[in-house]
Amino acid sequence: MFEGVSGRGDRCTVNRDDPSGRVPMPADRAAVRRAWTEAGRGVWPEVYRLLHDQDPASLGATGLEALADAAWWLSRVEESLAVRRRAHAAYVAAGDGRRAGYNAWMLATEYGFIGKDALAAGWLTKARRHLADLPECEEQGFLCFADAELAARAGDHEQALRLARHMAEVGARCESPDVVAMARLLEGRLRIAGGDTAAGLARLDEVMCDVMAGVLGDLVTGWLYCLAVPICFELSDMGRATAWNDAAMAWCATLPAGTPFHGLCRVHHVELLGLGGAWDEAGTEAVLACRELMNYHPNMAGESFYVAGELRRRMGDLPGAEKAFLTAHELGRDPQPGLALLRLAQGKAQAAATALAACLASGDWGLLSRARLLAAQAEVSVAIGDVETGHDAARHLEAMAGASGSRLLEALALQASGTVAVAGDDIADALARLRRARTLWLDLQLPYEAAQARLVLATAYRAAGDDDTAELELRAARSVFERLGSSAGLRRVEELLGSRRDLPAGLTTRQLDVLRLVAAGKTNRDIAAELVISANTVSRHLDNIYAKLGVSTRAAAAAFAYTNGLA
């Protein structure tokens, strides 16, 4: 219907709004006028109803553009693209370079959203050509946004900033609040990326005042919510993320049902609910987010399934988590580190380690995503006894946390390095790091992460011989897991509470592994090779084993192992 070619072979007269050249069927002018009125009010279902059944050739360029907008707002992506291509052609035929340029830019943006980068690049080139020689206009300001993002991706930070500032100037001169707001948010994001977080956040705060005041167009309002909240996640600024996402969800409630922004904003809402411990509500919202984004475009739905998978994994629903992660993968979203942590919970630690190593070697990850991968690598490496890899992951995390100033990254780094220190028997260092990690998680109001830190901290207290404090940490963790509904967390607590009865003399599981190999006559070098740890770590384990057993020689330790049936 929307490709503009008549199926008849009769001769057609030319219509300047219809590049096919055929004679249009007369439009219902009253319906079209009403549609334009409803478009100005954002009543997109009515706009679509009024225009969809009209002969496209009769709508003219502006009518086609309104129909393309309506189709997009109703998540009819392919139809929107087809109609907008036709609107662009009609504007070209009419000699309207500004609107042709705008629609070419919109096509580039829409194709970029759904991952069709080659088409996006082609339409962006068209937009530049249409707008190049025109007097300064709002449409040129929008084009600056795309060019600045391209410069930033190419690593030309200064050029990107220049374009963002120029965009703001164009928007001000053309009296376009939308262009000015987009430019200021872009400048804020670039300043944050360049290390000037305070100045960047000041720009974002200013922009979001206008966004939440409702003084911008609906399309730009939605875009800015979708751009601003992920920046907060990267900075671990959960206060701003929550405030802006709550505002976004309230704004979405004023829109017609089924817009793309419902699903896009809801994904962030689910993640924030999950982090804050509202798992029941998060589970309900996750189902909605997956459904909404599948309706919009399957390529965009991968993130919603990944977030749902993380929620199911934390709850202990391993089959449900695996199904969600695999769906996310099918839709093009890398399922790590969630899938690796799921594999660890399934007892497939080596598979988890292999997947994470490959992911870190090849992926182009953002700051927070890479930090979460490294934190998972530290945890998995310790589980398979590869303390050296765990140490390297923790060291990289510490460097990232120091450079970013992010408290969330600091907490991740402290927990990772503390976990590695426990595995390496450096208990004093482990206790200091893990206590600080637990405190940070509590300050950030992330209960699940705090409870996980308590589990590792309890292990460190036990290794130090402080059973009472270890039990306090475990019981505090159990209380959180019970409130959250995490069966996986509860199982781990019960395992640790019961494990004390199974290991003699306060030995840790790793110390017991070393003692058994000593009793088998292995040298330190042999033990290091078998357990995939360094010889220095073996020596540290032996010193702690001797202290716990009250012996001073290798032979006495071996004798203890034989006497207690450990060899």
C-alpha cells in the first residue's frame, strides 16, 4: 500500500507529492484536517485511524509524515519506515529541502535504533546533502546531534564537543527548545566521558528540569529520558536514575498504550526495582517490558530479556533465568555476565570462566558493563581455583573504580579483591576490603549485593577464627534473602551455616584441599600446579593451616590429616 506504485497500466498524470506519478484518489479532507489536529495533541491512535485508510498518494508530504509519526508511536516500525521514505520522496519532489532533510535524519535515527547501521549511514548522508546549503534552521541542529555522536565514537572528543556547542547555538537562534535540550544533554554526556563529571551532571540536571516540566516535544522528551537514565547507571548515581526513571514512567502513563517508550523506560524501571529489592513488582514489570519491546522491534527487546534473566537468577529460578538469557542472546544481546554466573550456580564453573574470558577479550563494553564482567570473572576464577586470574580481574576493577570515582565500581572492586584475598589466605586484607564493600552496598541501598558481600565476609571471619561474627553476618544475609525471596541466597546461607560442622579445626575448604595434598606427599610446587595457584599462595595457606592445627611442621600437619580421616 505504501510503495507508491499503481498496479494498473493506464497513463497517469503527475502529482508533485507522489513520486509514483499516478493520480491520487481524493482524500477525505475533513478526516485529514482532523488528523493534523490530533497529531498536534499527540493522539496518535486517532491520527493513525484517520490516515491509514486514505489513499497515500492523496495525503501529500505533510500527511504522509503525520502517518509515519503515528505508525512509529504505535510501534509499527516497518510501516513507519515505509511511509517516511515516501514522505521524504514527496518533500524532495516538492522542493522542500528542510523537511526532506528532517525526514532523512529521522530515517537515519530510526534505522540506527533497530541496528541497521548501513541504512542509517546512507540516510544520514542524504540528510546532510539536503540541508547543506540552506539558511540556518532547526533541522540542521538535529543533524549536528548525529554528527557529534559519530565524532565521539571515532574518538574525536573535542570535535564532538564543538558540534554539541554549535548545536545549542543553532537551537537558540532558531528558537528550538528541543534542539537546545538535546545539545545540552549531549554536551553533558561528553563532559562526563571526558572526566569532568561535575560539569556534565550540571548540564544533565538543567536539561532534565525542562524534560520533567513538559516544555519539550514528546519525541525529544522520550529520547532524553532514554539517554539520561543509562548515564546515571554508568555513574552508579542511583538517586538521579531513580528520580528520572520515576518521572519517565509517570510521563509514559500519559501516552497512548503501546508506544516504544513504554518498553524502553520500563527496562530501566525493572533494573532499578530489582536493585532496590522490590522483586515481585520487578518480575511483573519485566514481563510487560519484554512484551512491549517485542511489539516495538525484536532487536530492541534483548535488553529486557537479559534484565528478566538476572532477576530470575537472583531469585534462584535457574531454568527461568536460562530461558531468558538464551532469548536475549537470540535477539542480539550478549547474555554475559548473567549467563556465566548462572553456569556457576549450575556447577559449570569452567564453562563460565571460558565464556567470561572470551567476552572480556572481544567485547566493546561500556564502563559499568565491563566492571560487572570483571567482578563476575573474579568470582568465577576463585571458584575454579584460578586465584591469579581473579587477582588480575580485581586489579583491573580497582583501576577502573579509581579513575571513575564511582562508589558502585568501588564496591564491586572491594568485593572482588576481598574474595580473591580470602582464596589466597590473606585474611586480614580480605576482612578490611569486604567490610568496606558491605558498608558501601548498604549506603547505596542495594540489599542483594550487601547480602552477597556478607556471605564472603562470613567466610573471611571464619578463616580468622571469629565464628561468632561470621554467624552474625550469615544471619543478616539470610534475613535479606528471605525478604527478597532469593532461594539461591538462602541455600548458600544454609550451606555455610552447616559447613562449620564438616571441617575440622576451623579449616577453610581451600585449606583442606592443600592439607590433603600435603598428606599425599606433594611439594608446594606440585600443589600450586594442581590447584592452579601460585607457590606463594600455597605457602600462605600452609602457614595458616599450621596455626589452626597448632603444629609447626609439614609432617605434623600430614599426621593430623591421617588421624582425622582427611587424607
